Amino acid sequence: MPDYGDQYPGVKIHESAYVDEPCEIGEGSKIWHFSHIMPNCKIGKKCNIGQNVVVSPDVVIGNNVKIQNNVSVYSGVIMEDDVFCGPSMVFTNVNNPRSEIVRRDQYARTLVRKGASMGANCTIVCGSRIGEFAFIAAGAVVTKDVLPYALMVGVPARKKGWVCRCGVPLPPIESKDMIICPSCGNQYQEEAGMLEPIKELQAQEVLS
């Protein structure tokens, strides 16, 4: 079993996990059983990488990212801070894979913006951009860009509504009036097909 000693100060790496060199892993992060972090990955602070996770070469992961068990994060993926990856979800990195044809030079970039959540067993097809605080439902298959705060369901995934920063679906929009989260009281308004935050308690907590 590998022994990383003081190689990653402040990082907890289970004895059954493998971390290839070179990699960057921020303080306070945890890597659990049977996971494999491949070369040239950048993992931020206070991340939690669950059991049996593979993080392929050159992946970039921000701070406070939660990756649950059995997730595959393939090359080309960039995750910003506070992203959540549900159990057994998967990213792809080539649109037309063939076993007999090597397409490593055609990996497409997938960007997951701050605070987005991706539910269990969902699939994110490469080249997609997931907006801030978007919510991808369990089992959904994302094949195109996702708007910030959008709630995406189905195969292929379609926008069902909006979701609050706290993760609770927002009530249907009946007018130009402000939309108020029934759980935390955050306030939003829809403008030109986008959800615009007016007041978010979580943002105020971060600033303070």
C-alpha cells in the first residue's frame, strides 16, 4: 500500500488509494478507499473524494467539492468551488469513441460552475457547460449547456424549472413578481430567460 507521509500535508489519503505524481491536493481534503488520482490533477482545499473514484489526468477540481462513491471524472473536466457529484455519476470526454481509434487529442472540455449539483447516476456528455447552482436530477443525461439555477431532468435532460441556491425547487413563475424560496427565503427574479438572484442569504454568509 502507498505511504504518502508528509507529501500532502493536511490531506487524508486512505491506504488503499493511489495518487500518481505530480498532483496538487489542497489542505483538508480527503481521499477514500480504492480511489485513483492520476497525474497532473489539481484538487483544491477541503474536498471529499469518496470510495472507488477515478480522477483522470489534468482534471481541475476547486475547493470544497464533494465527489461521492463510484464517480468517474475524465480528462477535460474542470469543476469550480462547492460542486457536488452524486454517487455513480459519470463524465465523458469524447463524443464519438471507438476502441480501435485513439482520440486522446480530441478530449472536449466540460466546465462545471460554482455550486452546481449533479445527482446519482446522471451523465454529463463532454463539451457541456453546467451553470452556477444548477441542479441535475438523478439519472438525467446532459447533452448541452445548462443555465445557472436550472433544474434539469430526464433523458435527454430538459429544464423543468428553477432551483434555489439552497437546493430547493422554486415555485412556478406566474408574473414578473419576485420569486421567493419556500425554504430559506432567498429572492430571485426571471429576466430574459435567466434567473437573477436578488438576495441570497448564503452569499451574505460567505461575505461575512
